[in-house]
Amino acid sequence: MKEISLSVMLAAATLSCSAQSKSVEFGPGNLKVAIEQGESWLHDFPLFWFVKMKNSPQIAIWTEDPEGNFLETIYVSKKTARQGWVAAGGNRRKESLPCWSHAQGKQYADGLYLPTKGEPLPDAVTGATPKGSFGVHIQPGEQVRQLIVKCEFNHSVDFNEAYPKDAKEGDANYSGGKLGSGQPAVVYQVTVDLTSGQQVFQGKLIGHSSPDGSDGAIYPDTSKLTTALDIVKSVTVSVNP
């Protein structure tokens, strides 16, 4: 499993990312968020004619307090974090990771809650999307007893019958057009209680994001999703005693 080590000091209400993130190990008291790839982790993205490339999903990992208030971004894949879309036809892809983007709450000059090339996320929380299973590390502060870890995953052009590429803007199943998402992002949640003595916490799928990215709500009905449900096999948070 590939690991992305991020030094994140959890305080009671805020988190801060260390510039020394690359040196953090899974030491005593650290948390490890492990993402296990599913069968649809890699997805065919059409380039031209019959040529396709295997794309990894866009990913956001962040933390919230037990009341659901946003704390800090832990990891966001580079295309979203730095607006590095190559073939999006000018689409800023607000439909890619809308739960995270609205949760973080920063609105940019164009009115979207997405980083721009001029205002990207810091290197400490960004990286190329892994080609398979991976993990990130969090070092909690002494005052932290409970927290929520959320993870959001999305593929471009992952269309199905319920979310077709010819859906029109304004339709309930519109997801950005022919170069948009298709199926909306899926969201997983892990509730971590450091007072329980438990060392492994399993995540669960809690729903999908807004198809067109117009809000940050989580929609619990995933019955119309197909391949999107197979992007991730499991999300686990482990505590190193």
C-alpha cells in the first residue's frame, strides 16, 4: 500500500499542517487513514478516437469535530487542489468533490468553493492521485478525544443510465456535461473515539454528493449508483498505541 505521510496536529477546534510532512512516521499516538482500492479505482478516460487512459479518482480527505464542524483538509488530489484539469473544456469541475469543497468554506473570486491555479492548496495537503491503495497519517494533539474523518471519491465521465452524459443543466441528474462526473462523488465517514480503547475504526458509505456540485449536502440514497460504489473497497482509521 502506498502511503502519503502528512503531519497534522489536531487541536480542539483547528488543525495545522507542518512543513515537515514528508518526515512523519506512523509513530505512537498517530492515526492512519487507509484507503483500500476497489474494482473501479481505475477508470477509462477517453482522450481521442479510440485512445483511452486509466484515471485514478479525485480524492478529498478531511476532518470534522463530533458536531460535524469542519476542522481541516488532510489530503486533496492535485487536479482539484491546483486546478490541473487538462481536458475539462474550461469546466472547473465543481461537481467533482463538492462535499469537501463546500465544507472547507473558502469561496474564491469566481464564486466557486474550489482552489484556483493562482490560489492552490498548499503542498502539505496535495499530491498526485495514487494508482492504488494508499494511506495518510494524522498526529492528534493531546486534547483531541473524538473526531470524524470523511473521504470523498469521484471519477470523471463515469456515466451510467441514471446519470447520462446528455443530461441537461438544471436536470436533477446533470453532472457537468459530457466531460463532467457522470455518477456523483461517493462519501465515506469514520467516527473515531480515542477514549474507547479501540484501535481500528471502520468507515462506512454515507451517501453521494450533489451531482452538479451546486451544494455540499450528502444524499444518502445510493441506489442509482453502479461503478461508483466500487471505487473504494474500504476506509479504515487505525490508532498506533
